[in-house]
Amino acid sequence: MRAHRLRLLSRLLDQWCAENLWLNLVPKQLLQQALADFIKSRAGFLSGAVEAPPRFQKAREATPTMRFPQHVQLNQNAVFLPKLG
């Protein structure tokens, strides 16, 4: 069921990218991953698995994370991210 919703939202994402050119500035893989995260969290909330709203972590407790798109190039002392440089 989740895969079906992801395919549907991915098709809508194509339409949104055509209508809103600023969405093309972000790698498509990251937008699709955000949609998958949204579907997963919404399903957990609606199923009752989540009893309380999420709590925000304090900055000193949070582990910094970042998702990288495909085609990341690593040089000796540099990382090249597509669309970022």
C-alpha cells in the first residue's frame, strides 16, 4: 500500500516540478525520499503506533545528518555535490 502511494505522489511530484521551477533546484532523489518519509510517518500516526507528537531534540543531543544524492564525487580534500558545487 505504501509503495502505491509513493508511486502516486512521485507522479504528482513530476507535475509539481513542471509547475514550480524552483523544485528543480533540488535533486529529485531527495524530494522522493522526503515523500517516502512523509508516507511512513503519516501511516504510523494514523495506525495509532505513535501515541504522542514528536519531540524536538536539543541541539547538543541531535546527531547531525544529511542525505546526499547520487553522483557525489570525492576528491582528495573536497566533496562535489551535484547542483551544489
